[in-house]
Amino acid sequence: MKIFYHPRFKESYRKLTPDIQKKAEGREKIFRQNPFDPRLDTHKLHGKLKKQWSFSIDKRNRILFEFDESDVIFLDIGDHDLYR
């Protein structure tokens, strides 16, 4: 599985605190091993985001992504406001 980073993800990532960035990197390592590891709380979204998925960085922050055949595209990162 290869992970691609959407420009919106890169921009949002740069705006995060160094602490959250470090947590996100740790979660990405887990994701690369198993996207459905229970520690990530990976789940499919609904409504207008029904083609997308999300997993948890911590209680507040998430990574929004899509599966693209055998690859993954990280679309955005941040708190629950990214679902809007």
C-alpha cells in the first residue's frame, strides 16, 4: 500500500502543533501495518463524505482519507471541523 498526500492534507499538517504532528506520524506507522488496527478507530463516513474514511490521531484529531484501489490518499487532517 502506498500513501499519497493531498495538498490540503499537507497544508493542514503544517498548521498542527509539533506534538500533534508527532502523534500523527505514530498513527500513520500503525496505519501502514494495518489500516483497521483497533487503536485507530478507522471508520467509514456517511452523507456527503460517504466515499471517505477516517481514523483517530487522538480524542480530538483525525485523518480523513480515501482508498484508491491498493493505495490510499490522505485528504485532510485536523479536528472534527474537517468533516464540514
